[in-house]
Amino acid sequence: MRHIHLQVFGRVQGVGFRYFTQRIAMNYNIVGTVQNVDDYVEIYAQGDDADIE
């Protein structure tokens, strides 16, 4: 099991990035959160090592 924390900068707000990320995570059985924070998106995710890769 692996945990990761990501901060994604750039044009990621108002373009469906969180929805896209959720769809990808569901396909790989990854759980966690994705939230807007000021000028970036923050991701906390957990899943099997192979799925997180």
C-alpha cells in the first residue's frame, strides 16, 4: 500500500481537473481527496503500489 501527496500547479481549476482525477482513480482502485487550494490542486491518494505507479 502506498500513500502519495501531490500539488498540481497551472491551469487546473475550472477545467474539470478534479472530476478527471476522480475518474482515473476509480479505474485504478485508488482512494483519497482532491481539492482546490488557492492557485493549485492538492491530491492525497492511497492505493496498491502498482496502481499508484
